Amino acid sequence: MTTAQVLFAQYQALPPRIRQQFRKLIVAADKPAKISPALDDEDDDDDSGDTIRISMEAVRTSIEQVKLLRAGKITGRPLSELLAELEDDE
């Protein structure tokens, strides 16, 4: 049974009211989110917000590293080593 089939079977078991709420959530998630002007401002380097910007290249690199870790082609490193590297970069 695929994941989609399992999810659909679980969806069918929901009461009608919950199904309707679930559908509304799905439709709302499919709509593109509006970007507020404060979050869209590239010159805003204030670190007090909850927004983190990361380049797509960094995301791709991270995903590739996770794949290599899972395949056992590279080994992980301790968190203390990573934190020390981050402190050195600052």
C-alpha cells in the first residue's frame, strides 16, 4: 500500500466535519502565500525576527550531504565540532 493510499484510507475514516476542515486546510496550503513587505526587504539584516534566509545552493548542498550520510559514504561529526566551526566563521 502506498503512502497516498494509506492517507486516503485515513481520510475516509474521518467524520464528515473533520473531512471538511481537512479539505479547507489543503486548499489554503495550495494558495501561494503573500509575502509581507517587511519579509521581502532584502536590506533588512535585523536578526531579531524569526525569518531565516538561505540560498538554494546551500539547501542543495545540505540535501546532498544527507544523502551521502545515509548511504554511508561520509561520516558525521560531533555537534561540538560544528559549533566551534560556526563560532570561527563569526
